[in-house]
Amino acid sequence: MIRTLIAPTLTAALGLLVAACEPTAQREIEATAEAAALPAGEPVPDAYDWHVLAHGGSADLDFGDGDWAEGVSLFHLSCLPGSERVEMSWGYPGDAVLTSQTATGTFKADARVPMDHPVFAALRSSGSLAVGLSGADMTLTAKPAGREQIEAFFEYCDTGLEPRVEAATVPFEGQTATVEATAPEAAASETPAERPAAEPAPVPAT
């Protein structure tokens, strides 16, 4: 009886040991992948948009809340400067059907394709990408600021021209920052208008 119980008990213990030894980072990635994308039918939050960031010799284009450290990302592109190729990921298991305007294609996560692929050429011109996933369908449409972010990303992939930071805060390479003068500065720069001379006070009658 004792020998009969040893084998299944040992097998269960080994299974727990293997699960415990699985790299923590990999488990976190899988958990994030299962939770990152929106369930089918749930609208994309209005505040989400496309955001670009260049760092360490590469650039990232991300659709989400714009928080690069701890925020939400629904779709992600990256490229090397001047490589003319983009790599994609979407935080959800399985292939994705990507559609922009009349162009469509089925892609594997982490696939790398030429940036002039019809889907990404259409994304660059239209600012909108429909992402079809198993259990999560999303349409990611850029706002005006997001359109600039998309163009800056593809410009970097094409020519290596590096976007500095977010377009909403600091302009891209070649653009000129517009800084509004503060009220005291504005007041100091204006020429004060001449005031009319004060009239003498009337003298009371005696």
C-alpha cells in the first residue's frame, strides 16, 4: 500500500517543483498577454492613442494610455533606424488579422515585415488599424497628435530621423517649439500707453 502511494505522490511533487522553477518573467509575460487586450465588443478607451518613443538605437510605436513604464499597451510596433522593417506584438496569444483601409493580412506575434507592407503603408497614411484576435477585436484610430506620432515612427524606420519625445510636449526633429510668454513677460514686452495729463484740482471759491 505504501509503495502504491509513493509514485503518484512523487509525480505530483515533481510537477509542483517544475512549475515553481519556471522563470518568473515568463509567467508574468504570459499573464500580461492574457489580460492586456480588450475582450471582444469592449470599446477602446477614448483617451488611448498612438505614442512613439526612440531609445537605445530603436523606436517603439504603441497604442495605449501613453505610460511607457507601467501603462496599458494594446498594440506595439518597433524598428531599428533606417531598417525599413517593423516588428509587431499585441499582448494576446495567437495570430492577428490586421486591416487598414483596404489592406489586410494575418500575422504572427513578433513577426518582422517590410514597413511598406500594404497594411502598414495604409496605417501610415490613414492612422487607423483594425486588429482581429481570437476573443479580442479592436480598432485603433489615431487622434491628430497620434497621426504625428505614427509618421515620426515610420520616418525613423525609413531614414533614422529620431523623434525626440512625445509630440504633445516636445517637437520632433526639424520642428520649432512654440513657447508662450508668461503674463509678466508679456506685460514687460508691451509699450505702455501714454496716459493723459491729470487735470488740476478746482480751487474752492472764497
